[in-house]
Amino acid sequence: MKENLVIAVLVSGSGSNLQAIIDAAERGEIPGRVGLVLSNKADAYGLTRARNHGIPTAVVDHKAYGSREEFDAKMVEAIRASGARLVCLAGFMRVVTPVFLRAFPHRILNIHPALLPSFPGTHGPGQALRYGVRFSGCTVHFLDEGVDTGPIIVQAVVPVHEDDTEETLAARILKEEHRIYPVAIRLFLEGRLTVSGRRVMTRDTTRIPDFSRRNPDA
């Protein structure tokens, strides 16, 4: 069964979230395997991570196509050939078109370094610091045609310290990204997610207890 649950991961850079997904799959925490790592950049280190684990890779250079739609159609072709059931964006720095989204309806996940719907787009940690929030975090969501607007699956919260820089806050958030992305993938592959409007309902999950945190502690 595990061999049939194939994940395709799209990267543009170092691929640290890709590594977290690979590691979780190899530990048996995800009921599936990464069957393809695709990048729009031939020098993306995420491709090296994949090859180190014997995972097939593909490069689809967006500069070689006359339109976003043509580029997306080529990616769809490569992903379908891999037999992937789920597509995960992990630092993939391209905005996909409806051509891509309609090929994999409710089967594309993305991770964002902010507590959506706050601070969509780029530089989530920097946006959080400039706004002055006390807490930030990360979000795994289904991809839709908006910018970081898809239904939310899992979120994690981190405190914002008064001496934080964008780099220190981003590093704290990234640790949580590595933790929750495999969780969201596991829930999807186990068939435990149902999308109802904007809400994602999770079957057979323990209710999160009420909690309170103060920041700063007093």
C-alpha cells in the first residue's frame, strides 16, 4: 500500500521542508513516499537532497516556456507520469495557474511562514515583526487560485521576542514548518481530511485543549 501513495514535491531552493518530508516518510510517519522532486531551477539544492535518497528528479525551467500556462502544463505532465497522489509545494517560488490547480483539485498543499490569513505573500516573518504581533507561526493549507488563501489544514504558533530579527524569527518558524508539514501530509494520505467551504475537518483527531499564553510573561 505504501508504494502506491506517491508524493511529488516542488522546490526552487534548498529544500529543508523537502528533507523533513523525506525523513518522515523514511521513518514510517507518512503512509507514502516521495516519488518525484521537481524544480524550476537546475541548481536547486533540493534536487541534490532527493538524489541523495535515490528519489527521481525533474527540472522544468520556467524560462523555456512562453507562458505560465505552458510551463504549468509541462509540470502537470511530469507529475502525472510519476503517479503522484499528492503534490506538495516546499519553497517553490512560482505562482501556479488554473492549468496546474485544476489538474490536481484539493491535492496540492503549500506551507507558509505566517499564521494565515495574516501576512500572506512574501517575507511573512518580516511582515509580522513590522506589524508588531506577539505571536507568529506557520500554516499548511490547500492551494487555491488566490495568494495563500486556500483552506487551512494545520497551524503552529511561535512567540515573537522583542529582540527578534527577521532571521531569528524565521528560523524559529522553520522548525515548526518541519514538524507540521509531515503531519498535514499524513492526515491527507490517511484520508482524514474533508473540505467544507473554507473549513478543513479532520476525522478521528483529539480535540485541542484550551490554553492561554502571555507574551511577554508577567
